[in-house]
Amino acid sequence: MKTIVTVSRSIRVCESTNAPEGWNDYLRRWGYDGFHLRSEWSTIFASALRHRPHHLWVEDSGRITGVLPLMYVAGPLFGRFLVSQPYLNTGGVLADSGDAEAMLIESAVQLAEKLDVRHLELRHEKRIDHPALNGVNTEKVHMRLTLPSTSEELWEGLKSKLRSQVRKPLNDPGLVAHFGHLERLDEFYSIFCQNMRDLGTPPFSRTLFREMLKQFGEQAEICTVTFRETPVASGLIVHGPDVTLIPSASSLREFNHTSCNMLMYWHVLKRSVDRGQKAFDFGRSTLGSGTHKFKEQWGAEAYPAVWQYASRTGKISEMRPNSGKYDRMIETWKKLPVWFTRLIGPEIVRGIP
């Protein structure tokens, strides 16, 4: 059952897995930024992670002029949160005016109080000034690569050292890259879970990736690299408006010597170029970290990630893996059997914002 409350100037707070009519049409005007707020994501998170969607929007004379999707994230270990958007690196408010932005944030803060969450988290790329937003996290940056018009230009644009690193697996007949859809989900998920265990992180459920593939259809696909027919690296990519993102990618450490991960990234970049995409989004990284340097070597540039908070209890840093609070838990997790992490991990990670 849908609940709609009119607050002021036709701003509405709606609790439903279905966004209002015109929601996606409005977001298409925002291109890649709007893609992260599309109604498909609400369906995915509700189905796979059991998050409860809340859709906030501003109407002016019956026309949508601003939106904010929020997911109510709750679990027994970490508490309750209101997030836009969980799992994704980008989310938060999109609106035609500062007034609409302010109205949406004010309504979100009221909802956070009503639901008694620890904090409201808005994953912005630019800072929005609002008195209720009392915390910010800017320690990571988005790493994005502007793509050329042809794969030949892509190759020529790589530095000579990187071309050598890619040429090695390209010339190895034992390594083969495959693109597919749901038929490649099992091999992707097997690699993903082993990699997450090695990192000391609980894995998301298989259902999350299945729903992404189902909801986005031909816009989503899996690239898997096999070594002598054994899957050793795999990534799920989603082709948004003009930009391809790679929400999750993994490789098996024991096959690092084959450079299978380099081959996978070359093929997903080439795939993006062949589809006419203008940019590739490698995701967020901490400046100077190993993942930052890996993405930078492909030519990716840093863009701001400004995650803003209305914190009601506790510190926002407490939920970060590098806070030191979870060091012992991470080391213990690395020693668990992969099958066991697949069994208990999804229920743990679904409650982490």
C-alpha cells in the first residue's frame, strides 16, 4: 500500500517500491547523474537487500522539479540508516533549484527522525549547503576515464608500460575473455565471493547481481576471463547514459601472475568504446591507494565525492572499514571458508550502509 503525505508546495513523501509517474522521465534529463536514482535501483535494493524504499519528490504545477530516492537500511548488528543510494557510489538530491533541494533535504531529515535512524546519508558529488547536514566525507574520489571514439585510439592512448602489461595476457592463448548475461552469473559470483573473503569483507547476495542483470537487460552484462577454461576474473558492467560503470569486479589472487585482471579491464573498456560510450567510471578510491593507482594508470581522472550526512547518533566514521574498529573482525573473516562467508555474509552486509 502506498502512503503519500503532502508537506508543503506539493512536496510529497512516498513509501513504495514504485516511483511516481514521470520519475524516470525526469531523471533522463540529468544523464548519468540521474541514472543512479532510477526506479530500477529501488526495485533491485528492495528485492535483493530487503531495503525499504522511500521516494521523495517536488512537484510544481503538477511537474516534477526534484527527486530524492532513499533506502531504509536496517539490521540487528549496525542499526538503522536512511541512504541514497546504498551500494552505489553516487546518489542524493537532484533538483532544478536550490529551493527544491532544500525542501527535499528537510523532508528527508523529518523522515530520518520519524524512522529513528542513526543518520541520513546522501552520496553527492557536489556539496549542498543545508543546516541539517552536519557531517561530510570527502576522503575518496570518483575515478573516471574519458573514452575515445575507437578502440584503436584507446590502445594508442595507453602508456607504453601499460600496453606491455596488457599485451602479455592478450598474447596468452590460455586466457580468453567472454561476455554474457545471466548464464555467466554463477562464475562471476564464485570469483566475487572468494575475493571478498580474501579482503575480509562479507559478500553481497547473488540475488543483488541477478536483479541488476534482470532490471537493466541489455544495458548490463558480465565479462569473465578464463585461464585454460577456468574462470579467474569477472566483472559486472552497466552501460548508463554515455558512461559505463563497473559496480563489482574481482579476480583470483592465485592467478595474478597471468595478468587476467588487466585483460578483463582492457576488454570492458574496449566494449564501452565499441558501444559508443563517452566515459568509463572505475568507481571510488582513496587518493594514493593501490586501487587509485591502478585506475590512474588507465588514464582515469579524479572527480569529487561529497557524501553528506544528517547524523543523529554516533559518529559517521564508525561504519568505515578503515576506522580501526573492525580490524580484528576483518582478519578473522579472511580465515573463514568461502562457503561459510557465502552463507552468512549477505545477511551481514545488507545492514551496512
